[in-house]
Amino acid sequence: MNTEKTKIHFTDNYLINPTNPITVNIIGAGGTGSKVLTALMEMNHSLVELGHAGLSVRLWDDDVITTANLGRQRFAECEVGLCKSVALINRANRFMGTYWKAETVKFEKDSLGRLPQNAQATIYITCVDNVQARFGVAEILKELCNRRNHRDTPKYWLDFGNSQHTGQVILSTIGEIKQPNSEKYETVASLPFVTEEFGELLRQSEQQDDTPSCSLAEALEKQELFINSALAQMGCSLLWSLFRYGMTEYRGFFLNLGNFQSQPLKVA
């Protein structure tokens, strides 16, 4: 008889019963980030309708919209030349009546090693296209983890990454999350950083050519049209389960859009 308990991670209680909207930093406003923002708009509205305080989102990206971004990213022709983060946040606020914020700088330390202003948040979502940026975020999160007297104490990091046909979404905890006593489940308090557990995999899957594309056709040679949206929907479903059900057996997945296979990743 198998008596092994199912391993479960229980959501930090503050996400379930917050006194204020949960602060979220989205880092990257391109193919994946622009679609994650749309999913968070839907999630915020649904949470509020369920009596939750909702989300307060800050979108980070220093890039501007080009014609090559049209079609694969959530931008219109009339927005070419605008900063990606500003265009997306303005649209979200007009559509949903929110007061979300845009940052037109990279989420990184400055030349003196100082953290970016407004870096503090409860949830971090990275939608970046290079490994160096992920390791930079990891370094910042480790430093913020020591500042636990702040209302917006860092709790979770959800990382999105992809190559042309494949991608992954990995959930990490920023420090340990206090778990309730459970007779039914084996609770898991800590989920490792993606940079610690899959650092080598990330390096191998990194795009070799990271120069900007001059056209949509050129961009599609690097990434399939729907890989970003597929990852965004599935990854935000994982985040939704943390809010809606207060627990998860999974902390991410690997997706191959070429053969339509998905491999879930359990919390332990």
C-alpha cells in the first residue's frame, strides 16, 4: 500500500487575504510580457469580483515599439515609436480603470550597484529574452529577500522563457513560504530559483542571435507565432491557481509547441 503523501505548496496567506492590492513587477513587455499583462488584466478583474483586493502591476521595459513588433506582440501600428511599457499600461488602465504603472528603464542595478527605484513587489514575473537579465533579476531578488519589514515583501518569482518552438515557465519562492500543518499533504516551503536549478539549461536554450528583427518575417524565424501566447496563458493559469485554490502541486512546465507536448514540473 502506497502511503506517500502528495507534495503540495500552499500559497502565502497574504496573497489570499491581502489588505491592499498585491504588487506585481512584470519585467519585459515584448512577445510574452505584453500577453502576460493582458492575462493579469483578466485575473485582476476576476479577483476583485471574488472580493479580493486585486493586483497592482508595474511593467518594466526600456524598449520602443517597431514595425517588426506588430503582429506577434500586443501593439498597433499607431503605437510605433512609443515606449512598450507606456503603451501597454496606458491601454490597460483605460480599458480596466486601473492605476498600474510603467517603467521606461531596465530592471537592473545601476553603475554603483544600487537597486532600481520601485523594485519592491510581492510577485515578480520575468519575460526577458536573455540569460544575463535573469541572473541580474535573481541577484536583485536575493538582496530584496533580506528586506522583509516592507509591506510588499517579495514572495514569488514566475519566469517565462522560450526559444523558437519550445519554452518553459518556472515558479520560485523568494525565501521560504510558511506552510500550514497538514495531515493529508507533504508541504513544500521553498521552490528553488530558476537560475539555480536550470541555469545551464537556460544558457543552452538562449537565442544565439539577439539582435533586433527588422521585420515580422525575420522575427518569426527566431520565434514561432504562438509560442509566447501559449506560455502566457499556461503560466498565468499557474499563478491563478495560487490565488484561487491557495495551493499547487506543480511549479511550472516545459512546452514543445512543435509536437504539442507539455511536461509538468512538480513542486518536489
